[in-house]
Amino acid sequence: MVGAGSSSDQKHEETQVLFDLFIMFINGAERDEQESKKIIIEAGFSYYKIIPVLGVRSIIEVCL
């Protein structure tokens, strides 16, 4: 999840750059919280929670 959590660690920044390159390579898309929220709500879920876990990785918990 783009923008989830906070870190100014050099390794975090390097990981984010490599992840960005990977996403571009596979024609993927990064989503920020607002874009993800729209998709989650349109899918019929009523609640979501974003839990940053490691660097650029997050867990998204959704409930009906």
C-alpha cells in the first residue's frame, strides 16, 4: 500500500524503488489508500484496516 506506515530508512527507500521498477515491468499499478478504499467499498465490503508490516508491504483486512 503506497503511503502506509512511515519510514525514512535508506533500505526502505531502496526497496520502494526496486518495487516500483517491478510493478512497471509487469504493467501493474500501485494504489494509495483512497484508491484501495474505493475498490474495497465497490466490492461490497463495509470496513477495512491497513496494517503496515515490513517496508513497502501491508496487510489489508476487510469485513462485510
